[in-house]
Amino acid sequence: MTIQRKVIWNALKAAGKTHPNAETIYRLAKEELPHISMGTVYRNLSDMSAKGEILRIPVMDGPDRFDWDISRHDHAVCRVCGRLFDLPAGVTYIPDRCVPKGCRLLDTQLLLQCICTECEEST
Amino acid sequence: MTIQRKVIWNALKAAGKTHPNAETIYRLAKEELPHISMGTVYRNLSDMSAKGEILRIPVMDGPDRFDWDISRHDHAVCRVCGRLFDLPAGVTYIPDRCVPKGCRLLDTQLLLQCICTECEEST
DNA sequence: CAAAAATTAGGAATAATTCCTGTTATTATT
DNA sequence: AATAATAACAGGAATTATTCCTAATTTTTG
């Protein structure tokens, strides 16, 4: 593993539960490695998510978000502030009969659309 | 409703279950209205999906997809060919206790990642 | 039918992401 | 350890996806 990938991973992990986008991870990684480039960040994030080492979460109206936590869980996104919240595991259960015939199921991703408490209150 | 919106809607509906992206809808709409512009297509699709008249489905590695069918159902996307398949309703059931406290739930969207029969066979 | 409001075409602008190239670092091989 | 082969990098250009802007046109309303 290269130093850059390690730094990117650490940045993602350091972001905790904020589910940062590539831009944010880039800024964090840059603090450690001022010469790191956006291309490197995207390439590594893409590689890692392709390998299942991290989660990549596409959301409406914004850039993809990332999560270091690959344990089985889903997310809710606030349509107002855009923050992503973790849901507990086991929200979804996919009965076999629901998977299109012959399809090999690789992964499931559920994204709830919600308005979070803070945003609800500030209206 | 403007003629453009009607044409866009018809194009989406004509695309059937193919879950076209904005580009494809644009091409279809253009056959009816050669002067229609991409901006108009995006604006109308965005408006309609904001109003809940159509579905907008963000997917990894590609542009958003649209669906005229707003009945409660979810989708599976093939990671190889990118096609989107409809799932029957009732795949997901979200227990209240899973929604982050205080959040107002607006919508749920589940996207299964799979490899479809055709792509599986052609390997 | 005229005034007001909304929507359009067309294209520029922005955002998100990938791709390219020459260089550097890492790994494998003698 | 030196060399060759492979992989990854920085930097920036290019591409893709989407939004935004403006003047012109269409639609709605009183």
C-alpha cells in the first residue's frame, strides 16, 4: 500500500461519521501530503470501493459520499442540509424472490430521504 | 403544462422500463421537437421529480436515471451493462425504530447492485 | 387582448470525475 | 546492489453531467 493510499484512508477514517465527499477527503489528505492530487484521491477511492474496502454512496443533488465503515448498514440523507446518517443494520431484508431471475446479487444499498431534526426545527 | 413538458413526459413513458438518462430522453424528445434544448429537458425532469411526478435515480458510475412509474417499487442495477431492473413493491420495510430520531421520512430508495443474467452468461 | 408571469432555446458556466503524460516510487530479477 | 519491469503519482487537460443565464417567446390572467 502506498503512502498516498494510507493517507487517504486515514483521512476518510478521521472524518468519522460525516461521510465526506472526494473534495473533503482531498483537503484532509493535503494536510498530510501537500502535493497529493485530486486524481490520486479519486483513483484510490474508486479502487478501494471497487474492492469493497470502503463504501461509495451516490446521492441526488451532489457528489458521491464515502464511508470507511463497510459493516452492513444503510444511510439516510437529509434533503435540506445534505448530511448523511447511519442506519442500524437489518433495515432491509431482500427476499430471494425479489431479485430478478438469474441476477447475481452483489450488494444492496438503501438510502432514505429525510429531513433531519435540526433542519426541521429551523424552518 | 407546456408542450415541451408533455413531449418530455411522453418520451420518458415511451422509453418504457429502460429507465433512460437525461441524454436519452433529450434525443427522444428531439424527434418530436427538434429545437428542444438540454436545459429544458433537465429543468423539466428536475421539476417533475421534485414534485414527485417521476422518479430520479442516482447510480454509481453514471448519470441519473428516470422512471415515469412512481408506484412504490425499487430497482436493481447491473454493474456490467448498467441496465436498471424493476423490483416488486414491498422489498423494503422500514421499521420506525430505524429512522434516526426526529427525522421526517420523505422517501426510501433501494438500489440493488447485481450482475444480470445476460452479463453473467457472456463472461 | 394587453400586462404579467412563466418557460423556452441556446449556450456559457460549473461541478464532478476521469484520463493522459512524463516522472517517481516500488517490486522483482539478476 | 544494480537493473529491469511494474505500478502509482502529480499535475493538468479533457470529459461528462448538470445547472445557470439572458433575451425571446409562450402561456396565463384579469
